[in-house]
Amino acid sequence: MSGSTGRDAASRRDDPASGDDLAPFLPVGGRRALRARLFGTPAFFRLWLAQVVSATGDWLGLLAIAILAIRLGSGNEGAALSLVLAARIVPGFFFGPVAGVLVDRWDRKRTMVTCDVGRALVMVALPFVDTLIGLFLASLLLEAFTMLWGPAKEASVPHVVPEDSLATANSLSLVAAYGTFPLGAGLMALFGRLSTALFDSAWADNVRLDDMGLAFYANSLSFLVTAYLIFTLDLPARSRAERRSTGGRRAALAHPVAELREGWRFAFVNPVVRTVIMGLATGLIGGGMLVPLGAIYADEVLGAGKSGLGVLITALGLGVAAGVAVVSALQRRLDKARTFTLSLVGAGTFLALAASISQVHVSTAMVGCIGMCAGSVYVLGFTLLHENVEDQLRGRIFATFYVLVRACVLLALVVGPLMEDLLDRLSSVLWDRHVEVRGVGGDVPGVRLTLWLAALIILASAAVAVASLRAGQLGRRSSDDGDGPA
């Protein structure tokens, strides 16, 4: 990352006139101290507010679309839901890399505003969609806008946050992205009650003021609010000298395939970026298996029944929050790359321990530790990408990152249950799901074997990350020795 972006952000942070329009959002007492400590700059506070509003609308819209798909697919609810959700997942594999090229070519603020307005228009139209094909096409369009908005936002973060506050900024972004799910779910429940209590009339039916319509209209409004916040955001333009220095390079990279190839090459040549992308994406193959296997694990290994899943999810969420808080507090004293790899090792180790222990309280504590490591990996991974990727490549790198993460998570969700079933049958045939070694016995159901395999995958990703960092360090040393005096 160029030093100018950090200095620009710092100068905006110190400018007392740069955040006056945001004053109503903060408490009167300690307003400046709170803003400086949490958000670094007023500009990032505005960007964070946009993330909160947008993410709340995203969760609300996702729930509403899922419910609408089930209603439209009466008799084939599962297939209808899978079709619509596939429209939100599959396009990223094909459009994601192209989206990164476009984000690096276009004005990022204008891109985000256009995407928000486009998503708002799609949401306004959704209450009047009464076929699965229409819902599928609308979902495709929404995902295309989202694939542009996400990399544009991530590429803009270093412009509005000082470099020494990037870890805190990414922690807050994690809260905005996933901490808003209860808000979206609560709004969905509220609209269900409002539609019954207030809008039981013919005119309300004509404009689709049922629970789905209210949810879609509220989501549309959230995107318009986000568009306004982004539109009024002060994102610095490149200086004339920077534009002049990159003019020839842009001409040489006019063809989008060449630009796409350059982004992928940088992602796997730069040692830190390669470490983050490979480590985090591969680690998610193992970590993602926890999602479909959590209920089976709570029931068969812990004997806690279905209610045990709620306890494990709570422990995981609290652990993530703790990990995020620790990284934010210690960010200036951490070796981020080393801590990133250590957190991967910790996640794999604690997952192996959790799968090995049948005592509920101890295993829940291990799951909390997994959450701490996962929160650290997320925040440090994004921070390392922000710090080590040049501005003109940032859109492509984050688009590549999103595509790989999406692919690995989808692979984990599909492979996890299949692997659990296969290993459970194998364990039943070979050991009757119970083994003894020197008088010490234990149950080995398929879910336990699968989680051990998931832990090994995470540990393998950590080993690859460590090797990648060491290769990069050795390469730099060789380069430095070669440039030295003979």
C-alpha cells in the first residue's frame, strides 16, 4: 500500500471540520475520543455505517427471498430454495474475477453507488415477481451487483483508514457483516406482524404490502441509504502525478484478460498475499465442515441433543468476538503474518481437541477457542491484504479472494455431509464405530472422523502458509544479497 493513502487518511482524521455532519450519530460526551479510538477517521465511520445498513438489508433480503422461493415452489420447496440460493452462489465463480478488473478500472465510489441503486430497483420489483424463473433472474442480478460492491468497498478502506488502524477497521467490518443478522431476522418477524395487523385491505394487496413486500421495500430503502452515505463519502482521487505515472501501464493493460492475468499472478507471487489467500481459503474447507456437521456432532459425540447446537454456536460466536477484540487491542504490537499462521495452527488444534472430547463443557470451551482463532485469522487476513496490495490491483485481489473463499466454503458444505456418511459406514464395517488401543477405548462415529480430517486440512493449510512465508523471506534475502556490492 502506498504511504500517501495512510497520510491522507491521517490528515482527514485530524481535520476537525471533516466529521461535523456525523456528529448526531455519536454521544455528546467523548465524541472525538470515541471516533478516534474506534473508527480512526470520520470517513471510515460513514463507510462503516453504510456497511451496517447494507448488511442488515442483505440479511433481510436473503430471508425474504428464501421464504418467497418456498412459497412459489409449493410442493417442491427444497428444490425451489436450492435453485434460488444457487443463483446467489454460482455467478461469483464466473463473474467474480471480471468484477475485480472492472472495479480497478472504474471509479470505486461511483461503482458502489450505482450498485446500491441497482439493488434497490431490483428489490422494489421483487414483490411483484410470481414465478421461480423471475426470482432466479432477480437473484442473479443482485449477486452481480454485490460482486462489484464488495471488492470496491474493500479497495477503498485503506484510503479512509490510517495504516495502524486497519486491523480495528476490519474488526468493525466483521461486526457489520455478521453481527447484523439478528437485526435482519428481527425485522423479518416484525414485518410479518405488521402486515397482518395494519395492511389487511385491498389497496395493500395491490401494492404488495404483505410481509414479503414490506421486507423487500425496507431492503430497497436500506440500499438507497447506503448509496447516499457512499455518495457523500470523501474518497480521495489519485493525484495528477500518479495518473501520469500509470498512464502507460494502463494502456498496456487495456485488454481485460491481461489485467485479470496480472491480478492472479500477483496474488500467487507476492508471499504475504499468497499466504493469506491460500491459508484462509484452504482453512475454510476444514472450518466450513463445522456448519453442516454441528448438529450431528452435538447429538452423537456430546450427547447434548439438538439443543446442544445452540450452545456450540454461542460459544463459537463469543470466541470470534474475543479474537477480534484481542487483535484490535494488540494490532500495533503484533507480527501480523506470524500471528495469522499461528491462529491457523490454533484453529486446527482446537478443532481436533473438540472432536476428541466427549465432555460437553470442555468441548464447548474448545469451540470457543476455535472462534478466537477464526476471528483473528479473518481480521489479520484482510489487514495483510490491505497493507500489501497496491491500490491499482486491490479490486482484482479481493475479487480473487472472494471467489476462492466462496469455492472452498461451498466445497466444505457439500463434501462435509458426504464424507461423514462415508466414514460412518466405514467405521461401522471395520470397528463397529468403537476402537480400543492398549485398553483405552473410544467411539469413532463418522462425524468425529470427519472433524479430525477437517482439523488436518486446517493444519495443512497452516503448514502451507508457513512455507509460503519462508519462501518469500528467502527470496527477498537472495535478492538483497544479489543487489549488494560484489
